[in-house]
Amino acid sequence: MKKYKKPLIAVAVVVIAVIAWRLKNSGEFRYAGTVEATDVDVSARVSSQILTVTVHEGTEVKAGQTLVELGCEDLKLAADIAARDFSRSERLNKEGSTPFEVFDRDRNRRDATALSVAWCRIASPINGTVLARLHEPGEWAAPGLKLMTLADLDQVYAYAYVPQTMLHQIKPGQDVRAYLPESKDGVRRGTVAFIRSEAEFTPKNVQTREERTRLVYGVKVLLDNADRVLKPGMPIEIDLPH
């Protein structure tokens, strides 16, 4: 009988391992989502030729940092003329030789042209990362033309789509766990930001065909991205109460 002892032990080990794996994974379900970030488009406010673009895709920028400089030769000339006219009007007004209305008009023109020149320096409105550099020096910029796209990658999020029957277990401010499949299920912290008030059909790219017919509610989860590993478009798995 001893000759059967080792095979039986080996079989027992395999059976125990399988049972342990099934117990560990039984009932486990993670909601699929996609990492997103809030994009900020940087646009021109005046018409001019692009003089310089100081950053590239992937560059991290600070709020107030110069991103694009426009030539604005005509605006600078107009601002210089307006400043000289105002100086003359101010002097003559003090001497009583110029009506206040003329002085006030020249002051307003000086301020307006100076503001236009200030718009020739396009600065970052946020601390963030350059996602897209859309135009190059020498090209013409018109008001409203999108020059660059930024995003704050410290504040990324994903939506999980949850059936109504599960909503009572989820509250804004609740801490949850998220997993990036590529990182061998390394745990990331997440926080429920809010729950959409209207139901919608399950997005077809994250659920099975049978589940696509169900109405669900979008749950926005803010994700910890201090290491900047998460990028917009990455798949993420979120462990919510179920």
C-alpha cells in the first residue's frame, strides 16, 4: 500500500489548491471602467501668427506658465500709439486744455489695447500635463482656435455602471479599491465622487450581451494617481459593494 502514498498526497495537494483558489475567487466581481481625466483646451483670443510654442506632449506645466507666444506686431503697435496718446491727454487734461471726455476715451483705448497685447502670451490655466500640441510656430492663430490640450493627471477618474439593486450600498465619499490589470492586480485607492441621478443602458464595451439590456447608474470614482501611472484610456477594474 505504501506505493500509493505519494500519488495520493500529490492529488490531495492539487485538490486543496483548486478548492482554495475557488474559495478565494468565488463571488468576486469587479466593475470595469476606463480611466478618464478632465481635458482643458487652450485657445487663442486674438488673431496673429504663432511665434513660439514652449512645451511638447507629455510636458508637465504649472498654472501661469507660458505655453504659446503670438507675434501680435499690429496689436503692439496700436498699444504703443494708445499709450502715447493717453500720456498726452493726461498732461493736457491736468493743464485744463483737454476735456475730460477725451482724456477718458484715450485711457479706455490704452487699457483695451494693453489687454489685447497681454492675450498674446498664452499661459496654462492649470497645473497639468500637455496631452496634445496642435499647432506650430509660423502658423496663423485666430480667436477660438484650439492650440493645446491639457489635463490634470492627479485628478483621474472612472465610471462604473451599477444596477439599481446595488445602489443602496454605495455612498458619495465612500472609499473603494481599484485594480489596474497590467500591474498584476496591485490595489489603488478610490473614492466615490457622485452617483448619476438618471439610469442609462449599460455601455456595450464593458458588459456581456445579456447585461447590456439592463438599466444601470453611473458611479464616478476618483482614483489615486500620485505615481502618474494611470493614463486616460486605460482599462481599470473597481471593487464596489455588490
